[in-house]
Amino acid sequence: MRKQVLIFGLVGGVLVTLLQWTEFHFVVLEHSIAIYGVLIAILFAGAGIWLGTRLLAPRERIRERIVDRIVEVGVPTAPTPVAADHAVRERLGITAREMEVLELVARGLSNREIGETLFVSENTVKTHCSRAFDKLGARRRTEAVQRSKELGLLP
């Protein structure tokens, strides 16, 4: 009796496994193009994420190192503050327009007020702010103003 139950269970298990395998095989054959598309999408998404972290992360680290180095060493001796301001701006790559926006941010003006003052749109002000913040290694307006003052860009 035990032997028959064991054989019956074994044969049943083999049949269930065979049915599952054929069902799986059928699904794979039936939907192979969709499965291929999903695999390619996963591959490209992973490659994009990897490439993005490789390309963007070092730039932020380099910019932070430059800002930290300028803060450590200080501004090179120059006859006038304007020349020192220009040298630091040149090292960081801050444009004159971004500097104007930083000065108005330091005064406490909103993006809309800065746009009205400079006769540009609010989105243009946001673009100048974000680029200047990136170059200074700052995340917020207050941090950008503080770093600008440390570097001698703002009084």
C-alpha cells in the first residue's frame, strides 16, 4: 500500500511538473517579444542610471573641492576688492548675470522681484539661481549667500 501511494505521488508530481513546464514554455513562446522588450527596457534603464551617477556625481564633488579650497586658501592678494571678486568668480565660473542675481538674493528679494528688477522672467531668475547655487555648492538661498560672503563675492 505504501509503495502504491509513493508511486502514485511520484507520478502525480512528475505530471504536475510537466504541465507547469509546458504552460511556462507556452507563455514564454507566446509572449517572447513582450518579454524581450521588458528585458531591453530594464537593461537601458540600468545603464542610464549607472551612466548618470558616473557623469554627474564627480562634477559636484569637483565643484565642492574647488569651493572648499578657495575658502581654505582665501582670495589671492589683489590691489582692489573688485579684482579679487573677479578672480574668484572666474575660478568658479560664475557669470556677471548670476552675480547680479546673487546680489539681489542677498538683499532678500523674491524671484519675482528679481525678475522685475532685471527685466527677465521668473523662470530665467530660477535658472540663474540654480546655476549659481551649483557653482557655489549650495542647496538653499541662505547657504549660497553665506558662501558668497565667505569667498568675498558679496560684502
